[in-house]
Amino acid sequence: MTQASGPEQDLPVLRYSTAGQPRDQAVETWRALMRLMYGIEPAARDAQGRAPGGGIAVHRVGMLLANRTVWHGQHVARDRRLADPTPDHIAFQFCRSGSYHGDIAGSTASLLPGTVVVANRRRMLAGRLAADTIGLVVPRHLVAGLDTDALAIRFDPARNRLLGARLELLHRTLPRARPADVPALEAELIGFVRHLLDPSRAVDVLEGPALDAGQFARAERLVLARLDDRDLAPEDIAAALGISRATLYRLFAPLGGVMAYVQEQRFLALRDALADPLERRSLTRLAGAHGIGSSAHLSRGFRARYGAAPRDWAAARRAEAVARQGEVLGPARTWWRGFRAPCGDAAVRT
């Protein structure tokens, strides 16, 4: 686990991966870590013959937890024995790749790429999971006044797209966030979720930029959400924001222009991806995902900015992450125990 210690440090993040561990050790530690939420068993079939395991990275954002989890093929189950001690929460999980097939809350359900599912302490599940997921876990008391028990397992298409994009944006920007950013980010995320879940106000989110002030903040969010679009142009950004191109150019003039800013953000996002121990995409796939023309262009641009070939830079960062990994179960239990309303809720047993 890495722990932020000053205004220039990273946010607290808990990381763990079973990669490179002996099979028995990987299975034992992964089961113990996941038992805070799920029971884990080997899947009936795993094409790679891997043991239950994977990798996880969890950032603390005030009282919220933002997580990315890579699951090797395994059977996951959540029953009443695991649910009852769990802090009361709402969890939003977005599937980037892979799938879940099984039972959720008594109904047959699947989680496929591009979809968000809504879970909470009371929803039991049992099924096969092999996926790369990102999510946000919100204590229920932070959305008090909303009928969260009535939420469907899935959102309608418009809300699914909106929340999926917001989670992708969150996980792209968290590696560059600092402790001083947390209060505003936490408040924005809570406001976003409340607007999304409240039918009387959700239209405000769906019809306009969500909860940001200022034209530049709006433009920045749009750019970050469309980094993979190689055809993104100033006229597209201006039209989406409802402002003139002249206004857009003035906003970005101090930063060298609109497209210079877009390209810089692409390489920053790429750098964050390469620093992620859970990232396994090839340079060609990463180039496409970040709107960069080719792996050769990616390599030249990366070396020019950061002084090293992308593969070498990534290997060094991942070695540092493994060296810092250390003991994970203690910090995970501490975080989970603290994840509840300040008053009430029974003590969490782990």
C-alpha cells in the first residue's frame, strides 16, 4: 500500500496483484482479500488454467472508494453471512472487458463490456467472473433521501453511458490527483451520483455538463472523455459545449492551443496506463485507446516527453509498485471497517 503524506504526494492507494506468486500463496491471499466482500472458488473452466486471482487498485477519495479490479476466471459468491457484516453502501461497477454470468438478487444476470451494474449490501450474487472492472463505492448515508433499494440492477442506456464515462474519467485522472483535490472531487462525485439517481433532477445531468463550473472545466472534461477519438477537432468541442470556436481558442491559448492540449492529455493518460501494474494491453492497443496514430508515433512521442521508451518506463514503474506492495490484508480491513456512517452500523467483522 502507498500512503500520501503531503500536499504534493499521491492519493492513498491500496494495490495488490497475484502476478508472479506461487499458486498456493496467490489463491490464499486473494481469497482472504476478497472475503471482505465475496467468497472465491475456482471456475469450472479457465482457458489459461490460472488459479483464482487477479489484481486490485483502490483509491480513497474522502469517504468514497474508487476501485479497479482484474479478475481471472473464478466463481464469486456473496451470501448473507458475508453481507450482514458489510458496511452499508451502494456500489457501481463498470465492465471494461470480460464478463460476469450468474445470479444477482435472485435473477439471472450478465455483466458485459460497456455496462454498469448497481450493487448494495443486500444484493446476493453467485456466478462466474472473468473481467476488468472499474467502480465507485458510496456509503448509503451520503445518498440519504433517495430510494436506493428500488434501484434496478442496470441503468437505462442514457444513464449507463453517462455513468460509464464518468467512471472512466475518474480512473484516468486519479493517478494525478493530490490530497488537496479530494474535498472538491468527493463533493462533485456525490453530487453527480445524487443527480443521476434522483428522477426529479436527473434530466439536469443528462441534458448538460454535470456539476462543473466554467467553460474551461467543461472543455477539459469533454477532451478527457474523448481521448480515444482520433478525429476530435476544435469544431467538435465547441459544438458540444455550445460555444464559438473563437471562445474555445481563447480558453486554450495559454496552453498552446486546443489540439496541443488534447495531444498532451493523450500522452499523460498513456503514461498513467503504463504505470498501472494491472495494464496488459499492447502498445498498438494503447495507441488506439488514446487516439494516437500508431505504436511508432506513440513510442516517439513518449520518449520525447519522458526520456525513455514506453516499455522500459512501464517496467520500471511496475517494479516500483511490486516493491511497495507489502502487506495488503491489514490496510484493506482497516479501510473497510471505516467505510460506514459515522454513527450507527454494527462493527464490521473480518
